[in-house]
Amino acid sequence: MIHEKFREAEQRIAVGIAGEGSDCFGWDDLISRDHDFGTGVCLWLTDEDMHAFGRELSDAYTALVDSHGGDGLTERLRERRGVMSINDFYSNVLGTDLNVEELCNTLGLNRRKEAPDGGSDIKMELTVEFWNDLDNSCLATAVNGEVFRDDFGVFSSFREFLLDYYPEDVWRIRIAEELHRFSASLQVNYARCMTRGDVVAASVCRLHGLEAAMQLFFLMKREYPPYYKWTYRRLTELDREGTFSALLRDLSLRSCNMGAWEDRPYNPDKLNTDDETVVITEKIASHIVRMLGQRGFIRSTDPYLEKYVDEVIGGTLR
């Protein structure tokens, strides 16, 4: 249809499937197909091209899709597919107003233009501010799926910029934050809550620690974790040995064992190995320490993760 009706603009239209929806990650199944599922692709244009022929292209696309059934094309799915500007796509997914074409030019990302003088310095200055405000699951949504064609290159240039991952300083800070969250929730506060008999607070500690462990795994793999309900699914795909994901599953299945804490005074320096949650926590921590070592962040093997926070952040000052 594009070739026949928009031949002069054919090389300016980027086409693919990316963004919101489990189908963009390749995980759609019969359960997820009960809403916002149907035939469709994304067509991304610059603001200039949206103004020039966006409405005409959108009408032609809609007519084509409607002629092929489209029983599952809800209004929500229609918003996720079809003709849209590159700026609107990235701005909506990342939750911040962006002028992608201007950013690509400023950062020297545009495939068709030379990087400006001092481009690398500009990149660092902009990206630290830019990345700190972004949610990593939104980043996963921004770079998922597949781009079928993008001759003009603006959409793909910014996508490749995002895929290149966080700048070193931002990466280290995010690792340090999750190390603290895991340690505080599971290696410190869980025992405190169980000693007090507060099983609700202890359960919250377990969930916070579980989430932090998954975030740390993705940080070590230098990949953005998807929306929370798909995080473990993606983790199992990346965890080729299956050991880490199995430990996370075991931790998620644990209930509070009050019997392991009866008549036991609180001792911050001694692990209660009668509680299987504590045992699994230390195994997970040991795996995280091993990954930190493989990345060159630390040399120690102590599984207490809080001790590495300053060491990891300190690397940002080099």
C-alpha cells in the first residue's frame, strides 16, 4: 500500500511493531489476547512528515486494516498501532516530552549527519540528566519488538541510543540503589519483623527484596526489565543456567515460618538458618556478589550486599 500510494515518501516512513503490549515482547498467548490484540503495525514519521502527509497515510492505513477484519482492534490498540510521530511514540512510552530529531542531531546520533564538535561531552551532560528521570520498564517498552524498515533512520538512531544502555555513572547508582534495597529489606528488616511477629511487614520485606534481586540481575545483564508482570518471564529467558531464577521462585513460594522465630532473641550478627527464607536470601545474595565480581565492581565474596554500596558508587568518581 505504501509503495503504491506513497511512493515518493516511501523512504521516509519507518515501519515496525514496538511499544506497549505483550505481543511487542513476543509473549502474547490466549490469555493476553482477550484485550487490545489484533492485526496492525506502527508507522513512524517525523513531525514535518506528519504535517505533510500523516493524515492521508493514516486514512489509507486504517482502510487497509479494516478491510482485513480486525475484530480485536479496540480503540486502545488503534492508539498503539498505525501512523504516529516519532516524538509522540517515544514521549508517550518514556513519559517525558522529547524532540527526538533534535536530540539525534545534538548527540551526533543522526546517521545522515556528522556529530558536532565535542559531541561526546554533550552526550554525557545530556544523558545523565535524561536517564535519571526514566523508568527502566518504560525503556524496555521503548526498544522492544522489531523495526521492519527505516531508511530515513531517525527512529532507529534513537532506538540504538537507548539500547546502548545507561551511562556508567547512572548504571552504578542504580546498582547501588538496588543493593541497598535488597539488603535492607531481606538481610536486615525481614529478621526484625519476624522477631516482632509482624508477618505482614515481613512479607512486604520479602517482596521488596525479590523485586530488587530481579532488578539487579537485569542491571548485571545490561538489559532493561519489562513491566513487572513480565519481569520474571524475561529473567528466565536470560538465566541460561536456571539457578538464579529457581531461587527467586523458591523465595516467592515461601510463607512466614513463625515457628522458626519462637523464643529467639533478635541478633543482627547471626543468621536464623531455621527459616528457609533466610537461607534462600543468602544464596541469592551470593549469586549477586558473583555477578558483581564478574563485572569488575568488587573483589570480595561476602554476601552482605550493603557493604558494596559505597564501593560501587565510588567507581563513578574515577
